[in-house]
Amino acid sequence: MAVLRFRFIFRIFFATLLLIGTISTFTMLRANHKSYVNKLLPHSNEDKLPIDAISPSLRILSEDVRQSNEDVTRSELNPTTKPKRRSLVIFGDDRSGTTLLTRMFSEDSNIFSVYEPLWITRKWRATEPDRDQVKDVTDVVSALMSCHFVDNPTAMKFLAHASRKWAPGLFKNPFQSPPICNGTEKGKTTCPSPETVPRRVEEACSSHYKHSVTKLAIVRVPERKLSNIFPRIINDNPDTEIKILHVVRDPRGSINSRINLGWIKEVDKAKNFAAWPKDTCQGIIQNVKFGASLEGSLKDNYMLVKYKDIAFSPVLTAMKIYKFAGFEMQESLIRWIIHATNPNKETLDKEAKKAFSSFRNSTANVEKWRQESPIERTRIIEQECGELLDLLHLERLT
């Protein structure tokens, strides 16, 4: 009996030791695995990213972006080749998401971001109606993309107007910011007129910033045609890799936004409401068709992005844009995007009345027109913009 009791106790003791050993081994393996995974993932002292920023699709794309960044770094370290400057032109219609993207790039310390420079060239037409508008636009955009101002008379003329606010919604003026501006002993900043220090502007643009980004609205491009400027900008700057990001939005949404801002009248108050969607969509259609017709290197330098993709998947879409442009994306920028497209109530209330604010509830904003648009307005827009809706694969409601 005593022997049986001893065997029973021994078996319990042995089983306990085995269980403890198993738990210890599992804990050790789990800790090692976590350590290994942490070595593979980028580290940050900031707060953890939200769920959508670390989803499988984002991780895959993040790896692609990181690999692209490593390729750029290896190119920069190769003494036999001088890497081209990489720059981006954002092109789109009003109320299509271009301001949000421009503001996003302005938050990146590596990017020389210039908002709506064509407000300046447009004003020249009033006093100099015989000016070559295409040349004005391409010369100014080329200077901003390549950082070449001194030997460009049109760019020098542009700099003479760049010390003051030139466009509605201008949130940052890089020509009135360090390193172009100087700090004083009293902590104040003094900014010389850019045209008086063009070489300083060139040096700041090319050395302080790795890339350039500018936004062009369709209505300020000659004949509203991307074809008038895109090939020329590419061909005139062989030392700079310039890409075009074409942003398009459902016209029912963009027109709804303009009506809410009082830019155009509602369907029951306008004399010829149909003229607005017809004119708007004709301009967009010609540019979408042009982009689809591109071949070779021009095709590689063009990307079409839909507003709804920016609204529904802002982080993923931003990563795709950064990869397309060949830029390096910082984790802090991802957090800014999430805050801008999903702000808290306090921020929303503060920014609600600002026409050019970059802070909106993007997922709610993208389909807002469905609740606000009268059926007659929707019917007219769908009638006048049918071809564009088909090109963008958008369903009709009427």
C-alpha cells in the first residue's frame, strides 16, 4: 500500500515537473519570436499605430516602400552616379482632395511644398495679355521641381511675387520660412524678398529639401489641358525625375461641396445650372483620356488617384503615392494623416467653416452628397457627366 502511494506521488511530481518545463519552453520560444519580429519591424518612440496602419496590406506596401528607399540610398552612396532629384506635381479640379495631399506633403520636412503657384502666373495675364501662358506655367513649375531659378527669367518674375500670400488657403509659404529666412538675436525672423536672393532660394530648395511638390488646379492651366504642360515639363528637366499625380472626384460630390461653400448656386436658383457640371466634367474627361493614352516613360510618370480612395483608405493611398513618387515616408506622417482624416470633435468644430481646411471626417465626407443633393440636381449632373461617370466606373442614381 505504501509502495502504491509512493508511486502515485512520484507520478504527480514528475507530471508537475513536465508541465512546468513545457510552460517554460513555450514562454521562452514566444519571447524569442517576439524579439525576432521586433527586429524586423521599424522602431519608434511614438505611440503605437492604429489598426489600419499595420494591416497586412499596409505592411506589404510598407516593405515595398522601404525597399525603394534602400535602393535610393544605395544610389546616393554610389560615387559614379549622381541621383536625380525626385519631384511631384499634383493636378486636379477644385474640391477633389488636392489640398489635403499638398498639406500632407508640407508636413514632410524633406519636401519643398509650394501650394497653387499658378495663382501668380494667372494674374500676369491681366496686365500682359500677350504673354505665352504655357511657357509661363512650364517655366515656373520646372523651377520649383528642379530648384533652378537664377537662369530662368520667368521663375525670377515668380519670385518677385512669392513674398506675400498669393492664393486663398495658402497654409505655408516656403519662401518666407527657414532656411531662406534668417533668425535674429532677439528671436525674430527676417525674410528677404526671394527675388533679391535667388541663389539662396536655389540652395535652400536643392540642399535643405530632397524633393519638391506643387499643386496645380485645372482651372489655372492653359485650356485646362494636362497635355499642354506635362510632356514639356518632363522633357525640359532631364536632371529631375518629375511625376504627375492626377486626382479626380465624383462630380456629384465636388459640385455638392462647391454649392455648400456658396461658389455656385443651387439647381433651383441658378439660371443655367446644367452649364456647371457640363463644363466641369468636360475638363476632367479630356485629362483622364490623355492620362490613359500615355505610353512609355510618360505613362510611368503618371498616376491617377480617385478621391474616394483617399477618403476611404488615406494611409494606404498615401503610401502608394509615396512609392510612386519615390519619396521616403516617415511614421510621424502616418499619424498626421490619421488625425487629418479622422479628427476629434473639437478639431472638426474648429475647422468646419474653413473652406480650405485639411481636417475632415473623410469617410463621411466622400458620400455626403447622397444625403444633401436634391434628386433634380443629381439627375442633371448624371446627364451632363455620364461619360465621366463611366470612365471612373461610378454608378448612377437616376
